[in-house]
Amino acid sequence: MKVLIVGSGGREHAIAWKVAQSPKVDKIYCAPGNAGIEEYAECVAIGAMEFDRLAAFAKEHAVDLTVIGMDDPLVGGIVDIFEAQGLRVFGPRRNAAILEGSKAFSKDLMKKYGIPTAAYESFTDADAALDYLETAGFPIVLKADGLALGKGVLICNTLDEAKAGVKEIMLDKKFGSAGNCMVIEEFLTGREVSVLTFVDGKTVRPMTSAQDHKRAGDGDTGLNTGGMGTFSPSPFYTKEIDEYCQRAIFQPTVDAMASEERPFSGIIFFGLMLTEDGPKVLEYNARFGDPEAQVVLPRMKTDIIDVFEACIDGTLDQIHLEFEDNAAVCVVLASDGYPVHYEKGIRIDGLENFKGKDGYYVFHAGTAKKDGCIVTNGGRVLGVTAKGQDLKNARANAYEAVGWVSFANKYYRHDIGKAIDEA
């Protein structure tokens, strides 16, 4: 079969790598792709938001399945466009992708259906938000309602910080129209855990757990980013917690979306906080996490095409998801200055060191080809992933592999997975 993957980051590289393992697949396209994805797919110069062009390409090339990797096209309704033209596509429709597209919607959904989450209020008026903050406790969390590349969340320790945050999100529009509405919510403490799940509208199948590191600097300092690294599984996500989450969070979310006549087919990413009062939902995403996909997919044993098709066909209850009994750690190599200002077009050396190394992977996030060389083309450049028999072993392997690749403004965190030592 022929598969088209829509996207251009490390997540899409990991998806392409996994799809290429399926014996059912003989041709992969990726739009627009990147220099690393070219190893597995024919990259096509069509942007992820060019829905009509993508659909026309899928028709012209007799694509059997399209996989949407990114949030923007999902929230924008690409699945609806494809389905209307009789094309088979993996991902939620627009009215279901709102689960990620609007934090106010998702918070209201959780409140209505009794799904545990932080206390909150939503605001469309900056003055009303400022008035509310005068009586709030601190620290407190401000969230731009819409999509903001994983960066639209501010943790404010004082009233002055919170007031500045309201100005940044709602008045200065740092995150564009995503800040037209803002959620102010209770600050939760505990361990953060990410659980990605496959969903077919009624059945939910959790993947293995992971934990992301959002801050740019060591020790969780600096600005929020799209993710500086991750590890899987989380030692804090126990069997008992998993059973509770499936019963009180995962299935109720799927059932709630169905009850709202927004049946969800695709991937629901549950961002959780393991609080003293039990697990609570921090956020939902409507697709694979990035870089969570880079540690979850290398551990997945089940043919991903079988799972994609079961989600589309409503037969996920017949799928048994299997994962390797090991661990994986991903360290993101970024351009120095990310997420603010950074140079592009810098030559990358050492990528050949990963060839033939079992259990070691380098997923391209922001790369391009120039004069026969692979160069940097974004803030997050590469995701260096390694597996190991346990988390400590995987972490040591990942940091060893970080040294195999170099570029002039290479920057990375040195403490990805350090929480493992505290488990």
C-alpha cells in the first residue's frame, strides 16, 4: 500500500520510520518532510496546511492511507476535507480536534463529565482576567486557549508576573489569535506523565508512558519549548495509576466526546499530573507528542498500520498493543538561542555514526539539504534516541550518542531523564 504522512518534524520522521517497518507498505510519501525523512519517504513540496493540494496529490498518486502528524492541519479540518473526497485518513475530524484546539473547550468538557483536572476560569476580556487575578492564589497558570506550538503556557509566581502574562497573551498577542481567549487555572504539583492513546471513537488503547522536558535549560529553567527531550516509560506511572486513569480519565474522555457528537478517531495525548489527590489532566493533544513519539514508537512491537486502520474502521477492540520490555531516552539537539533567536543553515556532521547501530536513532526535526550536505533548519534540529535495558542504561546510551553528531551552534539539556535517579 501507499502511505502519505503530513508534517516535517521529528515526530513525522519517527512515524515514517515506524510505517516503513510494516510489510504492508511499499511506498511512503511525506509532505513536506525533511532531510532525514527522505531515507524512508519521497518528500513532496506541499505545505501541511495546503489541504486541497494534499488531497489532490493523494488522489493522483493512489495513496491508500494518509497520516496527519501535526496539530494545525487537524484543528484546521484536513481530515474532513480528505473524507469528503473519499480518501482514507488517520486523525480526528475538526469537531473532535477541538479537544486540543481549544483549552477552554477541553476544560469545560472535563468539568461537565467529572474528569479530574485543575480548577480554572476562562476569559475573553483582559480586564476581567486581571480582576480575577487580584483574588487568586499563587503560583497560578495562564494558558492561551488555542494552538501555540507548545509554548502558550505561563507559570506565574506573583501577581505582577501574572499581570504581565495577561498582557503578553491577550493584549500583545504573542501567540496570535490563540490568545483571544485565555484559561487561568490552579497550579498543580506532582510528577508529570504523558500517555498517548489510540482511539477509534469508542475504544481506547493506551501506549506506553513517557515524560517530556519542556523548559529550555537544565533544571527546568528558561523558556517553554516544544520539548527538549523525553524518556519512556515513566517509573512513576504504576500499574495502579494506569488502571485508575483508564477508568476515570481515558475512557470517560472518549465517551464524553461521543456524547457531545464529536466522536474521536486518532490519537489522544493525555498530559497528566500525578498529584497527592490522584492523577489529573493538564492538557489534551490530538496527535502524537513530539518528542514523545521518538521514545514510544521505537518500543512499539505492533504493526502501526494495523492500528491506524483499526482506528479508522472502529475495530480497535480487536487490537492488542505490545511494547518492548525496555526503556528509551531522547535528547533534543537544538540551535543555540532556541526558542527565541537562532541561526539556520549550519552544516551537521556525524549522522553516519548511527548507521547500523541497533537501538540508536537520530530523528530529524529541523533539517534541510544544501549543497549536498545536511544543515540545520529550525530551533529543534535532531532528536537523539537510544534504547536500553532500563532507563538509566538508556539515558547513558542516549548521551553517548549525543557526542556522535556535531554542528556549530549545537545546544542540549544535560539532565533529560534525571528524574529517573529519584524513582
